[in-house]
Amino acid sequence: MQDDNKSTQSIEDLIASSRGEFKSDESAQTKFSEKQEEIKLKEIERLTMQKAAKSGIPYINLIGFAVSPEALSLIKEEDAKRLSVVCFFYDGKNIRLAATKPHDEEIQALFGQMKQKYFCQGAIYLISNHSLEFALKLYQALPMPKEAIKGVKINDEELNKYSDRLSSLKDLQEQINKVQVTEMVVMVMAAAIKSRASDIHVEGEEKEIKVRFRIDGVLHDAAVLNKEVWKRFISRIKVLAGVKINISDKPQDGRVSIYLKDDRVDIRASFLPTAFGESVVMRLLRSSAAGLEFEDLGIRGQAFEQLKREVERPNGMIITTGPTGSGKTTTLYAILKKLNNPETKIITIEDPIEYQLQGVNQSQTSDKYTFAQGLRSIVRQDPDIIMVGEIRDLDTAEISIQAALTGHLVLSTIHTNDAAGTVPRFLSMGVKSFLLAPALNAMLGQRLVRRVCGKCKKEIKLGEEVMEKVKKILNALPAENKKKIDFNNLKFYKSEGCEECQGIGYKGRIGIYEIMAMDSEVEKLILSGNVSEYDMRAISAKNGMVTMAQDGLLKALDGITSVDEVFRVAE
């Protein structure tokens, strides 16, 4: 019996032992399969990386990458699955997409729209299908609605709730002290958007807080806040702009984004310590405002034909001049839009990039990336057209001129009062006259004037002194332009203010221009090396140039603007 027990025991041990071996074999098999899968995935990623390198595009493996919900939510899940693309990075300045087919036309179009909508630079990365599957699973874990993004989100309903109460700037003052601080901030932003303001100024004074809007280039008092709410009001804006609440003795910069149904308003907020508290200025940038066409700038007649001819030349320099806020960048963007096509490579260097232009390579300066440094790199990128945000120093001027002389069309701005000051300004920087003369194509002086409101516009009579001044300026026009003017019946207009223009009397702006094109006489003067603004004006008048003041008065005769506006900006 004992032998039988031993026999039984040994069989049971054998069975148990064999089961253990089977388990061990199964575990080893599993580990082996996992290892094979791991090697396979690594090989897929390696091949994807190689493919990206050959195509000259960046590569990324999203497995293990901290994809933020804000970035992921910029593309709807259904679109991500359909196009095999995800947004994996967004910080307010840069946006990055990852796709299995980054060259796909629909993905490229989507990327262009996103850059323009969110005012960002960025890139499209190549990823493997495995990496894409991992990223798509992250949509299930989104902790917020898929369209929620950083920033204050004001929907149309909320905006209209405030807009309906604000038919004029006076209404803002009546309403603003009736609401809580949080609503107060939204109300100010809603009023600014409705008023088409470009900037909101919140300024601390000894006894009160002033809110002012810059509308069509002119500041208007919008509201006065109680001193008691000052700190809470500023703190609320700081929270929205993403800056430190506890710092009030140092300048800070932040961003706020307002998402409307058909538009996005990007707000750049600047905080500055002053004697009576922090001053806040918020610049409002609308994504829909970047669509001005070349034909809509307000350049007319011979000047338009002249500039059109110059921008269509394959090389040379076109320089716009004027003070800050005179619309120089808008003019350059409109020219770029006209010249932008699939056969032309356009690169810009700007400070800052104000609006995204689809199909244009835009770069932004920084402490380590100046205009001159950027230009040196840009000319090695084989561009056809280069836009330089501003020529401020000799290095930038010389590289721009060399680019213009070596087959590039260069567009830029310079700070002078008018077109006649362009050449003397270049020479004062130290530019060599024999290089500048053949490089320049055209110099464009400009200002922005407000349009009179069409709804409440009325004919007015000018005072005797003002009328004499107007006639003197118009009499100096070239003969061709004077033919159409009846000097015995000059009619001018002004607006009293109505609900349409919020009682201001003006709505919108238009440019007034003077265009000086190069010719042999101007070139000889530049080569002489002894050029004054007076000499340049004399030659331009002889050649039939219409000055900014003359262009403005012609627009006033057409009822587009007022005489007061023209003399305010171009006297």
C-alpha cells in the first residue's frame, strides 16, 4: 500500500510539475511575443523616422508625449479620424500637428486655417499609424468639452446680451457699475468689440479709474470705474491673460482669446506699474481683419497704376513710410496678398507677426534673432519676395539693398514723415548712394484718416481761412487732376454722430497716400550724395506727384472723409 501511495504521489507530483512547466512555457511564449511586438513597433518608428528625414519634415512618436487637452481639442475627433491628423501641441504662439500623410492637401489647408485663426507659427510632423491610434484614444479622456480652449469664451448670445444695452459709449458708463467685476470685464470687452476698437486702455488716476477705447486711431473716454473695484478688476484681467496676480511693480505681458461664432479676437495685454496703480493696455486683433485687398487700400488714379507697376517688377525695393499707426504694415500685407501665388516664394521677418498670411513663410524677431540676422538666413532660402518689418539700422538696410540688387523684390517700412524723407534717412544711416539708387523702385508715404459716417453725413461750409488753405493745396495739384475740380463750388462734408457710428461721427478708416517712383532725375540726385527732403519734394512735384494732403482733400471732396481729418494727420 505504501508503494501504491508513493506511486500515486509521484504521479501527482509529476502532473503538478508538468503543469508548472506548461505555465512556464506559456509565460515565456507571452514574453517572447511581447518582445517581438516591441521590436516590430520600434522598427515601424525607425522606418517612419527615416521617411520623415528623406522628405525633409519633422518626425515625432506621440507615445509617452504629454499631449495637452487644449491642443487635442483644436481638431474635432471626427476630423482627426477622417484625416489621420491630431494637434499635439499649442501654447498660444506655436501650433503643431501630427499626421500620417502630412503632405495631404486637406491637411495642409486645415493647418493654414488654424495658423491664421490662432495667430500662430508651427509645423506638421510625420507619425506612424501606431502613434496615431494612441493619440486618437486620448479623445476619450478629454476632461473638457472638445471646443474649450484657454482664454475667455464669449459666445454670441452673451456678447449680444451686453451689445443690446450699449448703443453708444455713454451707455457703457451707465451699465458698467451695475454689474459684478467678472461681468464688468466681459462688458468692457463686448463694448470694445462692438465699437470696433483696436485698443482698450485702463488707466489709474488719483481719484478714479478711466477706461478708454482707441477707435479708428483716436482715443475716446468709454467709462469711469470706482477706485474700490480697481484691484479686483485688474486681477480679473490678469487671470484671463495668464500673468502673475501678485506682481504689480514690474511690467508683464499676457494674452486673452475671445471665441465668437464666426471669428476669433486675440487680445495682447500689457501691464505697466504707474504712480496710481497698474495701467493696462489691451490690443485687439481680429482674425477677420487680415483680408484687405490691394485694390481696397484707397490708392487711386495715376498713383495706383504707378504702384501696381512697381510691385509687379521682379526685383528692387518698395518702402512705405509714416509714423506708428499709419497703416504701413497693412499696406505691405495687401501687396503680399496680391503677389502671393503657388509659383512665388514669400518670406517675411516681422516684429511682431500681426496676422497670419496663408502660403507665406513668416518669421518673428527676438533678442537672439534680429532683422539683420534673419535677413542673412532668409536670402539663403531662395525666396522671390522678402518682407522686412522695419529697416532700423545700417546692417538691415545694407542686406535689404543687396537682396534687391540680386534679383529679389524687397518690401519694407522706414520711419520718416513722408516719401521725400526716405532717401535722406537711408543716407543718414550710412548707406552708400551708388547702391541705394539702383535698388529703390518706389517710396510710399501714408496716413490713415477716418471715414465720415454715411448715415449722418451732411454738407458743411468751411471757414474763410480754412477754405483759402484748401484752395492753395488743391491749386498745386498736377493739371490732369485739377481738371475735374470746380473751384467755385467746392463741397465738403461732416457727420454729426448717430446710433450707427455710436455718436462719434466717423466709422472706419482709409489711407491717404503719396507715391514717389524712381526715374533718372531722382537717381542722379541720389548719386550726388547731397540729398535733402526739400530737393526730393521739388522733383516729385515737378514729376506730378499727388501729396498726402492733396490726396486727402480729393477724398474729402468725394465725401469719404472730412477736411478736419485730413489736416489732423497730414498738415
